[in-house]
Amino acid sequence: MELQVVREYLTLGLRMDRLLPGAVDAYTGPAALRAQVAGEPVPDPGELRLGAAELRRAVADADLSPQRREFLTAQLVAMETTCARLAGRPIGFVAEVETCFQTTIGLGDPDVYAQAHRQLRRLLPGLGSLRRRVARYRSGEEIPKERIGDCVQVLSADLRARAAERFGLPAGESVQYEIVDNRAWSGFNSYLGGYRSRVSLNVAQGHRVSTLAHLIAHEAYPGHHTEHCRKEAGAIRVDGQWEQSMFVLNTPQCVVAEGLAELGVYAAVGPHWGAWATALFAEAGVHVDGELLEAVDLATTTLQAVRQDAMLMLHDRGADEDDVVGFLSRWLLVPEFRAYRLLPFLTDPLWRAYTTTYVEGSRLVRRWLAARGPVDLATRYSRLLDEPLVPAGLRAELTTTPSSFR
């Protein structure tokens, strides 16, 4: 590692992780540096905040490409904000989200959510209220627990082949899947380095056909695992961008990573993936109406913002948790007990603002992919996998090129 500013950046992240365990989601940098930080006293968050600000000024004068400088500066602004919060400095929640994610957020439009409900009524005819019809539909796509493993293997093998063909995968890469219970999330990628990942799937939240297909694409192919592998193979090992050996939560890096992962099925399979889902799940012995699955998924896209609204209600508007559960239950059309299961993620000190990365990340990446002009989707998406892109950079690149995202 040649640049001192990069070593100091990695050191800062590892020290933050001492204060807020889990803040560094993945680290494959020098082992000696990690051991050094592990042997230090627990750092003072105020001192880390000052160190982040000083390092940010040093990056401005470092011998770096403009893209690397933009990446490190954006990351350090976010890390400085997190350290300030840990030190007890007052900062409004919306301002915190803006500085951590380069994203300004606000409450969604209930009329847009109501329109999604009207679309669902057309797609799910039958007796009873919309909530009951949606419940019947979701119950019908529940995967029996004894079939989940088979479904995971079939999905992973197909998506892996597609990712290798469209984007390329380094030789020897692999994903190990494990089933866990009682977590705040539905799935989690732990990148181990050397082109290896462990993907944990939380069965406590149940797995439906629609969610499992997106989950494997999100966590593995062509999502997080693929991104980590390609950055290790190219940015780190070839270009020496060792800052990419650390993935820090609650930073601009996460918005792009979650955005590309959320659109994994679209990138790997295409906009019309219903027939693909029908055929694949049939291999695992699970019947799927892929066309309906695809249509419902499209109709509910705008409802993703409901969870961001709930986050704002909790942390910006001071809403009571029961009121937030009622809001989630109403617009997501889920029973209250399922809405309550969303609260641990929304209230966890580490994850409380992270919902924005999924909602705004997918919105931004969707727009950016749509503005690709004559460039094919695989080439455009590969940039997300390979380059140190941040939200501000993607917005700067957006042009008036007619949208090709369908």
C-alpha cells in the first residue's frame, strides 16, 4: 500500500468499528493493520471525528485520480458524521442521512401508495378486502422450509452462470449459504476475501418465491458477492486501490452497492423475468405463476418507500412505535405482527438509517442505468461493479439521454 492517506483511511474505519461493532461490514486489507487496531485502547469518538476531518483535507492534496479522491472524500464526510454522533454532538436525522449518504430524503406521497394498492386490486381479483387478497397471494407463494435449500441452490447456480457470462467472475470464486434465525435482516453477505462469501438467510422472516429470487441476486449474483469479487480482482489487486478493501456502513459507498444489488434480477435476467422464475422454481419442485409474480413486483415497487417513511417517523418526527407499526401495516398490507418485525432493523443503532440505501439507492441506480444511451446494460452495470462510484458522481453523469429502462 503506497499512499499514507489510504492507510489512514483504513485505520480510521477499523477504529470506528471498535466503537460501533459492525460499522466495517467487510475488510480484506492488511491483516497487520487490523491486528494493530485491535490491540489499541478503545478510541475516543471525538478524536476520531477530528482525525476524519484532517484526513479529508489531506486527501484533497494527495496524488490520487479525481475518482478516487471523490470516493474517499465522500466516505470521510460520512465517517466524520458518524463519529460526531457517537461523540454526542447534536445532528438532525435528515441532515445525518444527507451527509452519510449524499441523499436528501422526505416523506413519500400517500397518493402514490394508494395507486399501488389500486394496481394490486386489479391484479389480485377475488373476494374480500385487498389485505385479505394480498395475504392469500403471499401465502400461496410461501416456500416450504424443506424446499428452501433446493430453491437457493437452483437460483444461485443459474444467476452465477448469468453473472459470469454478462459481467465476468474471477476463477475460484464461491458462495457458501447458511440458514439463520431471529435476525433484523432477511439476508446478509459476509465477504471473506479471496473471492469467497458467506450468505446468511434469515428464515424467521419466512421466504417467498418473490423475495428469495431477489435475495439471491442481491446478496450473491450479480449483487454484493459479485461486486466484492470484481473490485478485489481489479481495483485492489491490479490498480492498487486498497481503500476498496474496506466496506463501511452508513457511507455513500453503501447507496451504490445496495442500489445495484436491488436491481440484480433485472441486470442478470432482464425486465421480463417471470417465465425465468417459473422454470427455475419448477426445477426445485415449487410451482410459480411467474407472470403474476413479475406484475405484482412491479406494482409494489413504489411501496418500498413506505419503510423509509417509517424510519423518518421514528427518528425525525418522534412518532410512537405503535403508530409506525400501524402505518407499515396499512401501506405494506401486512399483519401488525409482521410490521413489528421490521422495527428491530429500523431502531438498531447501526442500521437505523440504512433503509435509505435500498430505497434511494435503487431509485438512483435505476435512473442512471436508464440513461445509458447506446451503451448496453451489461457494460453500464459493470461500471457499478468495478468503479469507486458514489451517489453525487452518478447524479453528475445523468444526462438527457432517453430512458431505456423498462
